[in-house]
Amino acid sequence: MQKLVDGDFTLAQAASSLGLSNRQVIRLKKGFIQEGPAVLIHKNTNCKPAHALGDELAAKIISLKQSELYRDANFLHFQELLSRHE
């Protein structure tokens, strides 16, 4: 993005190298000039998805899968066993 701002890259070259449309590159260039490089980082970076399992539940599921009781079950069978017994 800095090369585009400095004039070393054309808009078409920047769009091609970034794999974006000219319109997207124009929008990013404007934000880059106004706010700096931080504008290039996606706003959801380091945010946990709303549908993700909680850390506690994920740890419990992993420990159950590694236990002697469920160790030999494939994932589909493990899922069925969890819904039936846990």
C-alpha cells in the first residue's frame, strides 16, 4: 500500500498484486492515508466467533475424547456417544 501511495505502483498493479478490485484498493488507499497501516487489519481479527464453543466446554470435550472410554471412537461415533451419554 505504501508503494501505491508513493507512486511506485499504479492502481492496477496494486489491485493485481493484492488480488483485489480497483474499487477496494481505492478505499484501502484512502483509509491508509487517513488512518495509517492499522486500517489494513480486518476489524474481526482476534475476535472469537459468536458460535464458537467456550474454552471450558472445548477442554471438556477434548478430555473426554482422549479418555479410555471414547479413545477408539471415530468422530461421528464420538458425537453420537456424547449426545447419548453426556
